[in-house]
Amino acid sequence: MSYFQVDEGALKAMHEFLSEQGLDPWVRVEIQFTGCCDATLGLAADKAREGDFSEEHGGVTMVMDPDVYKTVGAVSVAHADEANRQGFVVKSERPLNEWAGFAPVGIVVR
């Protein structure tokens, strides 16, 4: 069973961003809250923690908390590079809301 699907464009953009930031190639899928709207799936530069699900895709290790997986299921990450839409498009088997995957997100660095 695969927890993640990551397209080539997303992998390339992840490598570029993480390299520019001087970060290791680890990306966490997490539930993020913006304060004004429904929760959404987002990405963060973060290594695996004990118990996380993880998979290596093209040199990037994707990680996710098991509770997030129970909520959303398998996750796909694509990259949008259009005039009005740039960033990572994160979709899941069980969307969090009707707008899930609509707006591209960046990778949060903490």
C-alpha cells in the first residue's frame, strides 16, 4: 500500500525549494488551519517522528502522522506552475472539505 503519490513536477519543485533553504529532503503532509476557513492539507519541511508513515519518492522522504492518514487516507501531491496558480496541489482520498485541493500551497518552514 502506498500512502503518497508525488508527480515529477512536485518532486522537482520540492528539491529546488528544500535545497535553496538548506534543508534535508523531508516533507510532511499535515492538516493546517488558516484561521479563516476550513482546515486544509498542507506541506511542511519536517523529518519523520516516531510512528509516522513514511515513503521515499525520487529522493524526497514524504511523512505523515497516522492520525492524519486515518482522517484523509492516501495523499497525492502535484505541482501547479500557471500564471494565477503556483505551488503544490495536495489532494486526498477523503477530502477535508469541498475546496480540498483547490488552492496550491507552499512548504512551511518552521
